[in-house]
Amino acid sequence: MEITVEEQQRGELSPKSLELACQRLSEIGYVIFEQVLPCSFMEEVREAFEDKASLPEGKEQRDHFLHGPFLDPRIIDNPFALQIIESAMGPKFFSFLPYGCNETRRESRYWNNAEKQWIHRDGGHMFPELGMALPVTRIVVNIPLIDFTLENGCTEIWPGSHLIVDPVTIPETEDEVLFRDYHVCSEERGTTLPSVRMVMPAGSVVVRDMRCWHRAMPNYTDQVRPMTAMVYFHRLHNVLGNQSATERRNCGISDTVWQQFPERSQQIYRFYPIN
Ligand SMILES: O=C(O)CCC(=O)C(=O)O
């Protein structure tokens, strides 16, 4: 979908665009707004992202994402994405900082040393025993930091797959738990259903139901292909109760940075990150 000049200026989707976006999210499982954020800003975030490579893995890398351009309101408080999320999941949804970042490289290898990632969903159904898909309760927002092309491994996705509910099997081993929630679809089955590649320019905003089948594809270029991944939860997933500001601050976000957050971001990121 395209954001009109007026919507960009107002920082708000028109009621008609919002309705269409929500319809796509519910029927197809995702919606893409192309090139919402300026390329110059994406380049700044990409460079900051690359800088993490010089840091030791673990806390240092994690804290790196709690500073600078990563916390820009255009990313963590993206008005178009949040409008859709609120419309689909209602008020008091929440998310955590730092958010994730998916990168693929020429040398990326997945399970069984495969070049392509396995087909998976990032979150399963609520009550799959019912045999039907309930309304969405987990949504991920992806922002590609460079142009996503077939050559650099843009994501493959199965439109409508968020509505597929398979018979429930009770896993007996930990491996089976992983397979049930993560390896939702074999290669053979994947080829029987239509899939599309998410070719899109840097700075696009993807709002995706986390139950959609998808996977990372091989990157045949020498440039890293990164995208941000912010996960938003319906309020029913809140098992944390209320956490105090002290606990949150101890987890890496300074008071000064927190005070600069828009009020809505303070509300959404009200829980401290889970280590
Ligand atoms: O990077 C991508 O294209 C998809 C990544 C993904 O699906 C994942 O890591 O769960």
C-alpha cells in the first residue's frame, strides 16, 4: 500500500486506508507500506547496526540497540504501524526494548546447514484445539534497512497462512515442541501453496501477523541484509503485571533517554526487557 502525502504530513492513515490495511492484515496476514522512512535515515540506522559488529556479543551488543537512531520515534513509535496494531488488537498492547534485528549474509546457514531458512511461523495459534484461527494477538513490524531484493534474500511469505490451523499433536520431547511451533510446514507442503517474495525498498514498513509462514532466503550479495523486528503483544499476553520504573531503568534505558520518549512509547515499552 502507499502512504499518501497527506497521510505522511498528518502522521496518520485516513479511515479508508486504515480499514484496507486492517482488512489485508486479517485476510492476507500482512500489509506493506513502501518507503515510509527516508533512505538517509535508513542509512544512518544501517551504519549504526553495522557498528555492533565491533562490540563483544551479549550485553554490549544488546545495549547498543538502546541508543541513538534505534530509538527514533519513527521506528519505535511508527504512527502508521501503531494505528493498525491498535485497531487490530485494541488498547494497552505492549512491546519490549531492545527490539530484534534480522540479518542475512552470503554465508548465513540455517538448520541442517541449509541456505534457505526453514518455513516457520514466529508465533502459534491461541487454542489451536478449536480448529479455527482466532483474532491476531501478536504482530511484528519489520523495517528493511536496505532495499530488499531477490538477490539479497528478501523474505518469502505464504499469504493467508496465518489462518491455517493444523490438528494438534501433543509433543513428547523438547525437540518436538520446537518442531510443532517452528517447523510448521515441510518443503513439500510449502510448494503446494502460493508464496511471494517481499521485494521492497529500504524504509518500508511491514505489519505482519506472527502466525504467517515465512522464511529468510539466501543472500547472494556481499552486503548484509538487515531489518528491524519489533514485536507487539495484545494485552492478554501480559503476565508481568506492573513493573516499576526502577526495574526498567536498571535494564539499560537511561532516564534522560526515557524522558524523551513520546508518551505513547512510554506506555507501549512500559515493561523492562527480558534477558
Ligand atoms: O530475515 C528474514 O527474512 C526472516 C527472518 C525470520 O523469519 C526469523 O529469523 O524468524
